[in-house]
Amino acid sequence: MGAMEVVYTQSHEWIQVEGRVGTVGITEYAQRELGEIVYIELPTIGEVIPSGKEACILESTKAAADVYAPVSGKIVAVNEKLSHEPSILNHHAEGAGWLFKLELSNPKELEKLLSRKEYQKFISS
């Protein structure tokens, strides 16, 4: 993986890794599908989450959706701003609207994720 490359899951999360810490959010595609997000239940700092397990919950005007950990790790930061301003996520899903950061326990799991090109192909099929 190149420096700061972003990779994706088939459940529409993205992760950008720097060193051993990955920043995780949902893709713009997922945000559009959900509609306006009005509430976000963030994970707890210190929580250890295995890859593929629910890490946080988003509620939109249409539905509630789980966000899964793209890789295994320990939650080291959450985006507190979203607790007060969930709308940030509606406008900047792949930037300022990041959800949490985790310290990777098994960086090899990143190899199973999709490149941007593969993800674009996945959502357009």
C-alpha cells in the first residue's frame, strides 16, 4: 500500500492508514444511499473490534445502518464533532466526516480490501 492510500470494503466503509492507525468512514455512495444522517452512535475509545464487526451506528431520515470495522483493531479516536453536528457526514463523508480511528492489530487484513478502482467497479455493477 502506498502512503495514505485509501481502501474500501464491500459494505461501503473506507480506511486510510498511516503507520499502524487507520481512519475509517463511510463512502459518499453509502451516504447518498442512506440519505440525510441525523444521529451517529460512535464507538468507545479503547474498544477492540474484530474485522467485519459492527463499530458504530448511523441513523438517517430513512433508515439505521451499521458501520463495520474494515480491519481488526483498537479504537484510538472518535470524531466527537459528529455527535453535535452529524450533518458534517452528509457533506464530507470521505473527509471531515470520518467516524473513528483504530490501531490495526493485523495490517495484513488490508490486503483483502478493495482499491478505489475496484470499489467504483463494485458499486456500478
